Amino acid sequence: MLSELRKDPVINRWVITMDDKQFTPQKESMLPANLPEKDPACPFCEGNEDKAGKLLYESKDRAGKWRIRVVPNNNPYLKVETQLKRKGVSMYDTISGTGANEVIIESSRHDMDLDGFEKEHVRDLFKAYKDRILDLKNDTRLEYILIYRNRGFKAGAQNLHPHSELMAMPVVPKRVQEEMEAASEYHKFKQRCVYCDLIENEVSEKERIVKETEHFVAIVPFASMTPFEMWIIPRRHQAHYHCIDDRQTADLAYIMKECISRLNRALNRSSYNFMIHTSPVKDPEHRHYHWHIEILPRIKSIAGFEWSSGFYINHTPPEEAAGYLRKL
């Protein structure tokens, strides 16, 4: 079984990549195939709106029924009502739990995933993300707004009803900060955006491309952390997700549906996460940073070597994964 070390060109992280024909996704990561259309105990299902909490945002379909709802998390990690305080405790620094934790209920149906939504439904979901960011960025205490999706228990979801989450924070997450610093160093050295270079390279080589559209490129990254990881990157250089226009939003809905559909078919509806990495809300439109979406299937456990070394082990070559996803 051949293996090699690959370096992520964005954050300079090394990954061990191998061609392990014996590797199989963990069965416990698979989503149940028999979810009901409506679960009476689920607070996100239609008819249980009073259990979900205060309505922050809503979009409706042509018939006037709600399609997407945004509510506060009932057990928030961070709260808007908390006054922002910074202090030192001995040699340590603390910040009060100021921020926002919202749940984006993506559908009234309990048994759906993004690949089952109409394109217009997914478009409205990405519009909801944008609108919530634009609203919360007016709070000057907040530095970063993260949108993420936990699909399946293995991915950290506590409810299988389709939903995303928003976390607004008074600090910039370490992972995003690392990306921005590495992208800045690349730009200083080459006077080019590393993500723009990455798109040009992948479109030219084709072997790690999953799908191309007018405005986006979906790839399996060269140094994937996990089998069948995908990135969706806008062709236009943009630092902030909330700057996307209507044409981009519609195109993003199409390519996201394609990616999730292929992932579900390739891995028998495994658990996965996706997250939108974007510039901090107070930052200008950087020339060096480029927002993007990362999709991470949760089909293997992270073992001691990976936790202790920072080296991820990918059992499937990205070129093979991309080729398989393209054919689906």
C-alpha cells in the first residue's frame, strides 16, 4: 500500500495520503434510511413551531407555507444579551460569553437532505445565511460569524431534522486565523491570491475537479484531511460570503445540491459537516483571502497519531475520490 505526504498549499498542513483498498466507511456514520416525514417530538417539524423558540427570520414558498425558519438555539453557547467583558485571571485571559447561536431550520420536513430540496429552496437557504450575517454584523462587539452544518449524529448533530447553525463570536476562530495568515504570506511573496491560483491549477489539471459552474468550482483538495472531502470555491475573488449576488446564490444552490447528492450516493448517506469560511465581519475586502465552503464526510475516527501530531491520514487518493464523484 503506497503512501505519500502531501502539503496543503493554503495553511501548510501536511497530510498522509494512501491508497488503501481495504478502507470502508464506518457504518455508524450512516444516516437512517427510514426517517419519518414528520416527527411529533421534533421541535423543528411543522406544527411544533411553538417549541422552537422566538422567530428571527422566515422565508415562505409560493403557497405561503414556511420554507426556512431561523430561531435562537435553546441551549446557546453564546448570548447576545451578555455584556462583553475582557479580563485577565492570573496569567490567563477570558472573554464573556457574548455572541449569538442560531439554528437555521432548513425545511418543514424531518426526512430531507439538501439533495432532496428544490434548487430554489437551497437558494433561499443561502440567502438566509447572508441575511443573518448582514443583520448580526451590525453588532460591533462581534468579530466573526460562522455558518456550519452538522448532518448526522457522527457529525455532532443532536437532531436529524435538516438544519444549520450560526455562531457569532467576539473573536476570530483559530482555524480561520491560520488560513488568513497563510494566505497573506502567500500574497506577500507572489502578489497573488492562493485560492485564485488553486482554482486556476485545478481547472487546468482537471483530475481533482468534481463539478464546475459559471461562478463556482467544486474540488477534492490535493491534501484532503479525510476521504471524499470537498471544497466549493467561488471563481470571483471575494473575501466575504455576504457579498455574493443573486446570480452567485442561485449557482451556489445548484453546485451544493450536486455535491451533497454525489456524496450521499458515494458514501450511502454518511454523516458530514460543512462550514463557510469567510473573512471577519470588520475586515476590509482582502486581496489575499477568498471565502469558500468545506465539506467533510465523517466516515472515520480521528486516532491518537492524528490528534497528537496534527497529521491527518486520508485512506483514499483525492484524484480517485474526485473521479468517482464525477461519474455519479
